[in-house]
Amino acid sequence: MGAQLAGRVAVVTGGGGSIGRAVALTFARHGASVLVSDYGGRHNTIGRGSVTAADKVVAKIREMGGVAIADYSDVTQLVTGENIVNTAVTRWGRLDILFHAAGIARNVPNGT
């Protein structure tokens, strides 16, 4: 584990997969405590998929010796964003980095 971000706290929305996952792991490798937020949205349809994506990233960070917690909030609501920030601040006393990678693709032919 690196020390470039030691003592820093990061929130990564969409942290369970793709770019968000890579960013969350990178922050952790450099010493940040990471709140991995992922609603578990499906990539090919509208709605919720599995919340285990965030859990898997948190487990990986912990295996690397890092510090992380999972969050399963839907970031489309203002109050949810506030709650995510409050969770990080309550847990670690600060928030230094917010990386927003959450997204959803709704342009799916025939809903499949």
C-alpha cells in the first residue's frame, strides 16, 4: 500500500464496477480510506441489479490491507448524496475526494 493518500478519505460513486472500481482500488492502493458507493444498477436494463458489486470491491481493498466500507445508495436523489457524504464524515471525520462514476445506460433495444 502506498502512502500518497494516507489519511485521506475518498467516496467513489459507481465504485462497484468499471471505471469506479478501478478508481476505488487505486485510491486504496495509495492509502486512502474509501467509501465504495454502488446501487447495483443493471447495465442493460432499468432498475436495481445486485448490491454485491460494492461488497466485492470493499473485500478486495481489505485483502490489500486497505480500509473501505460499502454503500448501496441511489445517487439520483439529492438527500442520498448528502447521506453518503455524511457517512464518510461520520466514519472517518472528513472527506477529501469525491469521484463520481455512477451512471446508467437506458438506450437498450427491446429492453434486453
